[in-house]
Amino acid sequence: MTAYRLAASAEMLFLDLPFAERVRRIADLGFEVEIWDWTAKDVDGLAASGATFSSMTGYVTGTLADPDGAAELLRTAEQSLAVAERLDCPRLNVHGTGLDGRGLPVVPAEVVTPAMWLAAARTLERLAALGERAGRVFTLENLNTAVDHPGTPFARAADTIALVEAVGSPHLRLNLDLYHAQIGEGNLIELVQRALPLAGEVQVADVPGRCEPGTGEISHPAIAAALARLGYDGVVALEGWASGDPVAALEGFRAAYAPAA
């Protein structure tokens, strides 16, 4: 049997329901739950929901590659760690720069200089040290710049892999988002093979449209088979919209990634 577990983002499913009810619905269907920005959430209510939280956003504001932005990212990461403790959430997700409400970079960068690479690596080293002291793991997510996040630095999976390898800490891992990677880089099976030793979790959605498996061009069963063959034992999370009924979308996700005998 494969050992990985399935999760789903409460930010993108059951959108007609209050947030706490979304969390309960996803948990009741047998999935772990992922959330984004905790500052607008009833954290006590989420903690009392009985859900198993898999991942949450690990900062509120800040960036990786400039001194003021890095200090702000680390400051708000400490606040996020305190919330993760209350939710018993093991992984906290970060990006190359802060993103606004539309997913656009707060500090866009069309060109990433060598100095920015060094500053980002140093910031991530400090972030990993925070995670180690708290017994949590920060994950660095790859994004796409063609559709969802134009101008985001350190966005490609190749970039996030390089940074995580440079830091070399078990408290900084990849959030390997295969939806973003398909748009930005493709060649997903080889990417999984390359990145999986560094991965803290894997996120999926189909392309185009960012909906559940089976609605686009990605061969999710082939990815599931590769994860099983490689012995992946972490979380595979649906970070995507429902093309129709969210329960049907989650069942489609479960069918595509169901642990195989």
C-alpha cells in the first residue's frame, strides 16, 4: 500500500459555506485540511473542529531577498508558528515574496540577481532555524508566472529546489505544486523523481482551470503511480477549485490518487 495521505484546501472548496463549515466538511470526508492566511480566521474555532490540519501559510507579510522584507517575513513567521502550535499544524508554507489578495507579488522582480539569491538563502536558513526550534517544517512553494503569479521571484520548481538544497535543513522542504509546475516547466514525472527527496508535501490540480484531477491535461494516475513507486509517504493535497459539486471533485481527487494495493 502507498503510505501518502490526502488533504484538500478549505480556501478553494465549499465556497458557499462559512469557513469553519468548509473545514468540517473536508475533514468529515476523510481528508486532512489546508488553510492559507490565518489572520482572518477563528483560530480557536478551527482548533476545536476536530480536523487534522496539514499545512497553513507560514508568514503574513515580508519577502525573502531584501533586508527589510526578510525581517518582516521572519517576524510574522514567528507569529504563524504560534498559530501552528494551536492547530497542531506541522507545515507552514512560504513563497519567494509576499502575495497580495490577487496572488500578485508584493515586490515583483523580473530579474533575480546573484545578490538576491544569496539573501534568499540566508533568509531561508533563519526560517529553518525558527522551524527547528518550534518542531515545525517550513515549505517553499513553486509558483507559475505565466498565469497566476507574474513577476514572482524564485517561482520555478528549479528555483525552489536550488534554494532548499542550498539551505540543507530538514526544517525547510519543498511544497512541490504540480499545477504550477505543469504551466511553468512540465515534465512532471521527472520533476517528481528529482524533487521528491526534498519534498515536504505535494500539491495538485489540473491544467488548465486549476480544478480537480480529470478536468484537464495532467495524467494524475501516472503521477500517483510515480509517488507510490518512489515510496512517498507525505501528503498529496488538492489545491484547486471544484469544477462542479465539491464532493464530486474530492471523490475524483481521491480516485486519481487512491492508495493502490
